[in-house]
Amino acid sequence: MRLLLRANAHRQVDGGCREVAAAPDTPRREPWQWQVRLLAAGHGPSAAPLPGARRIAEPLPDGAVLEVAADPAVVRPGVEVVDPGAGTTLDRAEGDVVVLVSSGGRLLVEGRHLLADADAMVLAGDDPLSVDVRRPDSADTPGSTDARLAVIRLAPAGDRVLSWVP
């Protein structure tokens, strides 16, 4: 599954913080597992619903901070910010959930999905396990030369299956 999440659809939480994706996506519906949030520059850590949650904070080129929080008994999170340049291929295991977030410009995923600044794409299940990401031609999309890609990898802890239902 791939789901494109536009920046203007991210849920506002903790005043100055936008939730990109979370499991569960509806608060208090199921036990909390993980969340991916964009914090405005100068905003402190957001509130995680579970004491002892593992947190990763990654500064982004535009001054915002990408924050990932996860229940360590369920999820092993990882974050990296990459420069896709003319193109890069991202692979993932079938059991992983991967969230891609564009920062500082526009990026093209699979040659057909244009991500603007703060847009995200969530990849889960068996489709697709590999995606190509590149900057679009700068003549077609001005402002894309500084774009970076935040790659959030959420792997299941132990033998539990990690899923995400939007």
C-alpha cells in the first residue's frame, strides 16, 4: 500500500506541531504504537501517549524538526535524511512501514507522485517494496534543488506484525 498525505491534511497537535502519521491514526481507538510529527522551529518535544517511548528528533533543512516516537515493545524506529540528488532507490522489508517526508522542496516518487514541502508518502504491506525518489527537473518545478527526503523506517520488534491502517 502507498498513501500520499498532503501537508495541509496533517493533523495539528500540541500547538506548533503537525502529526504526519500515527498508529493508530485515531487517538484512543487502539493501543498506541508510533507517531511521526513535524515540529515547528523552536518547538520542544511533543507529548507521547506512553511513558518510556523511544524518541528520535532529526533537524530538517528548513528549520523544522522531524520527531518519531514509538513503543519499543512494538516498533523499532529509524530516521535518516537523504539528499536524493538525481535519484536514489529505497528498499524496505515487507513487514516494515516506511514514511517518506519531503523537506525544503519538491521530490518525485516512482516518477509519478510529486511531493511538495512537508508532504508524505506511507509505504506498507507488499506494494511497493522498492521506490525510486529523485528531484524533478528544476525547470519544471522551481525550488526543488534544496529538497531533502526524510526516511522513517518502522520495523516490528520481535515477531509481531507491524501494520498501519489509515
